[in-house]
Amino acid sequence: MNVYEGSLVATGLRFAVVVARFNSLVTEQLLAGAVDALRRHGADEAAIDVYRCPGTFELPALLKRAAASGRYDGVLALGAVIRGGTPHFEYVAAEATKGVGVVSLEAGCAIAMGILTCDTMEQALERAGVKAGNKGAEAAVAAIEQANVFKAAAGAVRPGKRSE
Ligand code: INI
């Protein structure tokens, strides 16, 4: 049996973190959590690039460009969509999650989604490092694992082609 899986070691890997400015009280905490996790898992500070876009709606388009640059092993999308009194929340959240999914399938590198969709600012802050973890950090760890399993899968030996 051959099992291919990714380690959580980020040493030698390059990352882009794409972060929305909208609800920056929350998204800056997601960014801090993501960068902290990447560094604690071994990524070099110089190997982390940060890109900012206006809102979560704009995340997928910038994510796509960062991924297509070929410079990164993993690219993270960080945003916070918080329900207001209008249906705008639904449209932004739906387009962003769909867009990140499309980019993920087309990209040649690992894509991780750290987009909060919450009813209240309080819920969002809780998920940005206050008392329910930090979804930016979780996205970073997912990106590391996925980038490493991509490498493992790329190096997989075809059946019948074993060298020993
Ligand atoms: N952008 C967010 O990142 N979060 C939100 O909660 C949000 N809401 O609810 O309006 C939001 N809107 C802005 C949107 O992402 C675009 O930047 C804007 O529509 C311009 O294209």
C-alpha cells in the first residue's frame, strides 16, 4: 500500500496570503494568525508575500493571479463576510466561495480558504483569534499540508515502475 500525505513542515515553501481590507478589524487578525502559523511551521519570513484587495468579493481574482504567477507552493484567501440587513452578504459570500473553489481546481499550487461568514462581528472576532481559534492560522496549516501532498503526489512512482 502506498499512502501519499503532506507533512506540516513549511521549510523551503513559498506562500502568498491574499487578504481583503473590508472588515479589516477581523481580516488583519486572520492575516496575523496565518503568518504566525506559516513561520511557526518553518516558513521563512522572506518566503511569504502579502497581497491586499478591497473586499472578499475581489479575493478570487487576485488569488488567481497570485497562483498563476508560479511563484508559490501555496496561496491563501483571507476575508470576513458579516451579515448586514440586506442580501448583499449572501451574494458576496457565495461568489467568493465559488470563486475560490474554481481557482483551487485550476491552480497549479495549493489553495486554502480562510473566509469567515458570520452573523455578527462578535462571531467573526471569536474566529480571528479571540476564543474560537484563528481561521487564518487554520488556512495556513491546510495550505502547508496540501502543498506537501502535492509534492508527494508529483513524486509518486507509477505501478510497475518501482526501482528496487
Ligand atoms: N466585503 C467583505 O469582505 N465582507 C463583507 O461583509 C461585505 N459586505 O457585507 O458588504 C463586503 N462587501 C464588499 C465586497 O466584497 C466588494 O468589495 C464590493 O462589492 C466592491 O466590489
